[in-house]
Amino acid sequence: MKSPNFRIKASLFLNYFVFAILLNSVGIVILKAQKIYGVDEVQASVLELFKDMPIAVVSFLVASFLPRIGYKKSMLAGLAIVTLASIGMYFGNSFLAAKLLFLCVGISFALIKVSVYSTIGIVTHNQNEHNSLMSSIEGFFMVGITFAYFLFPFFNTEGDPDAWVNVYLLLSGLSAASFIFLLTSEFDESTEIPKRSITADFAEMIGLMTQLLVVIFLISAFLFVMIEQGIMTWLPSFNNRVLDISENLAIIMTSILFISSAVGRLLVGQLVRKISWFYILLFCVACILLILLFVLPEAVSSKITGVESLLDIPFYGYAFPLVGLFLAPIYPLINSVILSALPKHLHSPMAGLIIVFSALGGTIGSRLIGYLFMNVGAENAFSYVVFPVLALLACLFFLFRLTNRQIDDRAV
């Protein structure tokens, strides 16, 4: 028997799938921008800024009063915007059109993500359910990203520099289909409408930033997304320039990162029912450091020649993207930890803060790696990721101690 919230839960998965493709195609478009639109690495990386800054600004402005608008209406608005933006990219086919596309995607995703995170709190009844649904939705997000890295090469035709933009006709259709599915889904969110003024709600969101637990969490979220987005955005360029493989293979091979990320999130969504989130994340961070310190140098130093298919790529070429298996579970777990620690009426403003700091981290991570690609070389850029990983490790220790202290205080 289906749960009463089955259709709205399915809609959350579908919405995240659509935006996974659009958001994380930025690495592919950055590679295309350098080759087709004639921009350099730093200029191309501005697409990340156009994507992430609207996410940060819109999330900050609307999160506190989004419950008044309605989560369903907000998600519908986001889907409508990206449907039109995808059509605009198809007809525009320029670096300016790409900037406008990611601007619209950023605005829309702010509406979608705040709504999805808040809705999870409505349709779940305890922390285990919350952890599981959060990890599953974020895991499906990685499935969408993986799909993107097969979808774009399918439309990429050598000798025809304009063929790849045909993918945006398909994406506009997918967004429109998601809009219709959500529109026909019943969802009762009337109990979530706040009874206080917007000013009081906004002040409460700002007040969250005065809590030490929230501050440490936001730093953790910022560091995580800086690490993840830097690697995700520039891995296609790394594969193309350092491993010296063709553009299509470089994009397809990047899908290994997202497949491993999806597996990591879905697997941890089950493991967290039996093992403390803290010990899972300690293991994950330790594995990330081992990959950066030992596997990455081997991948860089391996001399790859005559690559015509994925089978021609040596082991170390595949091994580095497996970092996603250990990197991806961090974000949904720390998000679930902080949201579960707060009353449900604070989930929307907290989701807004999560998205703001995540967007800032994503922008800085992508720009920083782009700068390193240009100034220290593509073969050395990723090695600098070790430093924010160590900082994240320190934050996780503080987060664990603070959440334990809060549990002890509640028990008294």
C-alpha cells in the first residue's frame, strides 16, 4: 500500500533529477565555452558564479516567508523558469545565453531546494525517516548528474559545434513534464503557514546564525561544497587536459564520479540507521585524504596514449573519480543532523541558510580551482583540495561534540 505522501515524495525526486542535470552541466558548459565560445579558464568559471550567487541571494531573501507562498507553488515557479531558460539557451547558443541560463537555474533551484528540504520535514515523522529520505533524494540527485554526463555527449557531434545545444530542447521538455506531474499532485501544507509577521520570521533566520552549532554547521557546509563543486566542475577539463583523452570520453568518464557519489549516498542512507553519522563521516574523510595524497599523484603521472575508448584508460584514471563514493555522503548527513536538531518551523529558514553558504562555497571552489588550473597547471590544481578537507575534518569534530551536548541538555 502506497503512503499518503507517495506522489509528493515522487515529485521531490523528479524535481531534484531535473535540476541535477541542469545545475551540474556547468562543468560541461565550461569545457564547451573554452572550446567554442573562445573564453579562458577564469572567464569560463564565471558560469559557476552566475549559477551560485542567485541561489545564495534568492535563498536568503525568500526562505523566511516561502511557507506563506507555498512550497508547491514555489517549486512550480522554479520549473516554469528553467523550462523557458532551456529554450532560450537553445536559440541563444552563446556565452551570454549560457550566463542567462545558469542565472535562471540558480534562481529556480533556490525555490526548489528550500521547498524540498522543508517538505521532507513535513512528510517524515522521526530522525531516522528524515535521514533516510534526505540521503535517498540527494542520492537520486547524483543519479541525475550521472545521466547528464551521458546525455550531453549523446548530442555532441564532432564537426558540428552547434549540435550539443539540442540537448536543451529535451531538457525543456523534461522540466515541463515535471511541472505537470507536480501540478497534479495533492499536497496539504496548510499547517505550515506561519502565524507571525514576515519580519519576525526573517529575524529568526538571522538569529539562527548566532548559535554556535549552526555556525559550525554552516562552515562545514561551505567547506564541503567548495571541495565537491571544485572537483565536479573541473574534472571534465582535468580528464581532457591531464589524462589527454577526447572531449566526449572526458565528459563520459566524469560520470564515474557521479555514479560513485550516488552509490555512496544511497548506501549511507541505509548504514546510518545502524552506525553513528559521525563515525561514517570520519571514515569517509580519511578515504578522501588517502585518494588525494596517493591516488591522484599516480593518475597525474600516468602516461596515457592512444585512448580510443574507456577500456584504454588505465586503473588510476578511474580511481580518482571514486572519491565521490566517500565525498557525497557528507552533505546530506550533516544537513539532516542540523535540521533534525531544530523544530520544524525553523526548517525553511535553516534550509535558506544552508543553500546560501553552499552556493558561496560552490562559487569559491569552482573559481579557486579555475585559478589554480591556469596558474599552477591542471595537473597540480586538485592537490590543493587537501587543505579544505582537513578543515572540514576539524569542523566535524566540533559538530559532533555540540550535537551531543544538545542531546544531553534535552535529557536533563
